[in-house]
Amino acid sequence: MIRLSICIPTYNFGQFIGQTLDSILPQASSEVEVIILDGGSTDETSTAVQARQQGYPKLKYFNQNFRGGIDRDIEKAVSLAQGQYCWLFSADDIMVPGAIARVLDAIGSGYDIYLCEHDLCSIGMNEISEYPIFNNIKNQKIFNLSDAYQKNEYFRSARTSEAFFSFLAGPIFKRATWDSASIPESFRGTCWIVAGRLLSAIKNGITIQYLGETLIHKREGNDSFSNGSLVNRCRISIEGFQHIINNIFGSHSEEAFQIRRVLHRDIPFRSLLFAKLSAAEHPKKEDMALLRKLVKMHYADPTIKNWVKFILFNAAPIPGLKAAHGFKHFIRKHVT
């Protein structure tokens, strides 16, 4: 019986996926399978995976020979899984020793979703910092979201959008809960299909156990969403995520308000200013009109803080942003 399926959708991560698998496979017991869904990689991905299959018969490699897009590839990977629970995993992150044993122990309680922490690392996997999911919640805690009080506490305690399943490897979820979610076709193509499916299941009164433990080292600086455009990355984070929450909860709901609140930490004001500078310097690659639309959407809630940031963004002069950016680089280069 497979209790846990670790599902890894990937595309051209051959230089990383071997290290990822080497952190997972030695931990995998007979109750665990590892599913690789390759969206038609043209690099050494297949070689890296197949080199490890001989010693691990429950490492299963599926190469579909075409790019389905991240959302469809995620759904396909889960559909191939046989486990009671699924843990989606990025093909460039590293699993902490003992993580699988901890998860197998946890899922014995039968909750719908288990949420773990991670720490941020450089592209070379040197630790940078922790990135807590919640404010003022550090130890494990169970939330029954069919209870209005507990649901309100969960949403208001969220520090980042990872509380709402924005990080691929954050939630370990019951396969039946995933399958029960009814979602519109428009969710596919947002890059947030995990959030779309699991947030959609909230109406059924799901249970979530926050494990309060770091189980993953997350590799920063390897974002494949942006396609080289800062404005496009902002579009995915702001427009894509808001499309999902507005469809599920309604744009004027308390749930949507709290999720927009945490998105301000995910896409901070300084990142939007840098995107503005990039759009001014590279008008053929970056869309300034789209960026202004996104900023308006990002700070749409009627608060003083939002109003001030919206005004400051529009008023910020390009020469001043250029000078500030140059000064920042100077400090980084000369001050240790």
C-alpha cells in the first residue's frame, strides 16, 4: 500500500534534479513512491533520473514529450500517483533528512492537508534565511476550516501566501481532497493550480495541520515563471492569484482581503519600483501600462497604507529610481 506519493513535475532541471532525488530516495520506505513527470525536457533530466531508478523501483519516470504547462503537468503528475497523500516537490529543492518519516507519522491522523515550513537558500544551496508562513504561530496547530472562528484565525494569522498553498512543496494533501475540488478551466494557465484546487476545497470544511517544522531547503534565484520579464512575474503573482481567490471567495470577501494582504509581502513595494525602472529602461521587453494596472490591482483595498504606496509608485521619478538602484549595487559591492 502506498501511503505517500512524492510528485515532481519538471522541465529542463537536469542539473538539479539528481541532487533533489538524492535527498529524497534514501528516505523513501516501501510506503512511498516518487513520480517524475517530465514535460519534454531537452537536457540531461532523463539521464539523471534513469541513473537512479535501478536502486529504487518505486521511482517512476514518465516523459510525455511535450510541454503541458506547469498547471497541467502538476495535475498530470498527481493523476499518476497511487498514494493516499501527495507531496508535490520542486525539481531543484532539497528535502531535509528525516522529512519523509515525519510526514508518514503525521498523515496517520488523517487530516486533509499538512503544511510544512522551508528555509530559503541561494542557487548553490547556501542557507539565506527562514521564511515563516504564519505570524505568531511557531508550533504545530490544527485548524478545522468548517469552524468560522478557526477559519478566521487561519486567514488572519497568515504571513505569506504560502498559507494559501502558493509554494508547490508546502502542502502535503489527501488525494481525495484534491480530487474533490471543482475548478474552472481558467485556473489552468495561472501557474497557481495547487492553490486553486486546495482553496476550492475549503468550502467542504477541510482540516489543516500546520506541522511547524522545516522539511525543505528551497532554492532561490531559479524562477522559471518570469520568462525574463519582471512585469510578467508581477502579473503572474498579482493577476493570476487574484483571479483564483476572486472566483473562489468573491473579490469583496474577508478571505480575499486577507490573501491580498499577504501578497503585499510576496510582491513588496521595492520590487514594483524595480519593475518600473526595468520597464522604463527596456520598453520592448517590459510593459509599463500593464505594470500600472497591476499596481492598481495590488493596492486596490481602501487603506491608508495602500493609498500611500499607490501614490508613491506613480510619483517615483525614473532618474531617482536609477540612482537608488546604482547606490544599492555600490553598497552591496563595497560593504560587507
